[in-house]
Amino acid sequence: MAPVTSAAPVASCAASRRTFIKNSAVALASTALPAINFAQTASTAERQFSPIPGTWRTFEVTTRVDIAKPQGGTRLWLPIPSVNSDWQKSLESSYSSNGTARIEDDNTTGARMLYVEFAENEAKPYVELTSRIQTQNRKQDWARKVAVAEDATTLKYWTQPTALLPTDGIVRSTAVEATRGAKTDVEKAQMLFDWIVTNTYREPKVRGCGEGDIKTMLETNNLGGKCADLNALFVGLCRAVGIPARDVYGLRVAPSAFGYRELGGNSASLKGAQHCRAEVYLKGQGWVGMDPADVAKVMRQESPEWIKTAKNPLVAPVNKGLFGGWEGNWMAYNVAHDVVLPQSKGPKLGFFMYPAAETAAGRLDSYAPDDFKYQISAKEIAA
């Protein structure tokens, strides 16, 4: 497939510290709005949610991992931002560790990662990774037509099934029924986006970001989940009717500028801030950002009461804004599915946006950062 990310050379600074440099970009600034009463109901005025591109922000994101109970040879993998696009620039990364570390690229999926091996007698394995990225708001200009289309080979790749995203059977029949009457890809994408918002729901009890097993979700009619479930279902339904689509796996790095508590992260402590979004390729429009899972999150968790309609004044601007855009307080790691971790003795990953580690006892639980000790924080760098 044609690459959607770009790799950069690695430069040595010291035996335990290396840096790789990517293409630079401009930097964004955005001002947080005053705190808002989250108990607003349908009787209140509609809230604003209107991310506008054009200003860039620069963040340094640091992940620190400490292996509390090493057993035998310990191995560790950390995702590194590898997306370069109109809305993100992945710049340099550096690391320090008491293990042997190197940058690895999964050339099949485009994922980039830091791989670390620790000696069997290392009592306190640790690694700290810092990545600098620039990001901006994203909003589709529906009046602008893309002059140059993506090549056919790349678009075909993004309609193929993956281990967790089959495109036949119940996935195909659901997608066909949901898009009945649509004449264009834009209409199909809108109908599938609306189908996700209407028929699925945010389930806070799901661990991590969910698993994204969309066939099981549809077969059991258990349509509750988190972003890796709901956006994966959206992507799979799009692919099933021939629309190129992909999940974009990343991390919230700052609060929302529009006062939505659930659409931002606490920069000082980003435990649990992992979040995936979606992109679809629409004829004449190019790759377009989407996020029906965050609409469901606002409906379920933004107010004390579970909001059941996207027409609610609290939800409506988010529902509109996330069909064709998103806020730039979030960074992407990769768009990778079915990731094989180098030197791993465990199974491949359905997606890669959490730290992963293995000891002689097996793979550690990436969804349990209190047991598998890691902390993530972000710092905004002034332009």
C-alpha cells in the first residue's frame, strides 16, 4: 500500500538516548474557554463546538514506564506518533532507558514504535519516551473539491477486511440496510455516522477503549462500547459498502477549548486518555475526519443524565462538528490494524495505542496502568 505516514532517520545523542527527526511544521495556539455547567439540559441554549483550522499547537508528550515485577527477559513496546498530514506533524522523539532500545517501523501497517529489551538481572526496568508533535483543528470544507485523488491501490487497501473488521456477512448486510437510498459516498457516510449515533451507545464499564470486535457486536446485538468499538464499527460498515475508511489511534493531550469535559484530557496525567477516531475517503473531498464515538460519549457522560438524542442542545453541535472534523487537542499515533510486535512471543495486536510489555510470565495487561505502571503527560510548547 502507499504509506500514509512518513518515517524519519534516527540520530544518536548518547548510548541511552536517541532522537529521530521528522518533517517540521508550523505550530498552533488555542485558548480554553471558561468552565461551563455540565448539568445543562435540553432547556438551555445550545453549546458551541466549532473547531476551526488554521492555527497550530506544539506539544511534548512523555510516557514513562516502570516494570514493577520483571520476570526473566522483559520486552517493551511504546507507540510513537507517525502520522504526517494536513492536521498533524510528527516531529522528533527522544528516549532514555536502562535497557537496550531502538526505533522500529512496521512497514506493513505504518506503525512506529520504541522497542526495549531488558537484561534478565535488571531489577527495575524503566523507559521514558518524549515525542514532540504539532496539531491543529480539523474541519471539512465541503465546498472545496480535491483536485488530485488518492491512488487506486491505496484506496483498495482501506476497503479490505482485518481480523477485527470483517466486511462480509452481518457487517455487509447491516451496512447495506443502513445506507439504503443513498446515492453518493457522502450520503452513505452520513447515514452510517447517524446509524452509529442512533443505534450504539457509550458503555463506561468497558475496559480501556474496547476491543473493536464488530462482528460479535452485531451478532449479539450488544452495541455498547467505547471508541475502539464504536468507531471500528463505523469504519467496518463504511468498508463493507466500498467506502475507504480507517481508524486513527491516538491520545487526548489537552482540555477541550469548548468546555466539553469528556472531549479533552488532563495534560498533567493522561492515564486513560487514549482515544481513536476515524477517517473516510470521499470522492471529491479526500480523507475526511469523523468521530461518532465521541458523540456517544457526550450523550452518555457529559451531563449527569444519559442523553438519548443527538438533537439535545448539549450534543447537537458535537454531532455536527464531528462529521467532517475534530478538535486539535488530540494527537494520532498511527492508523495500524493487526500489528505484529517485533520479537514478541504473544499474539498480534488488533490496534496499537497503548504501551505493551512481556515478561517470562507472558504479556502484561495494557489496560491496567495501576498494575502495569506507566504514566503519560503532555506539555504545550509556546510558539
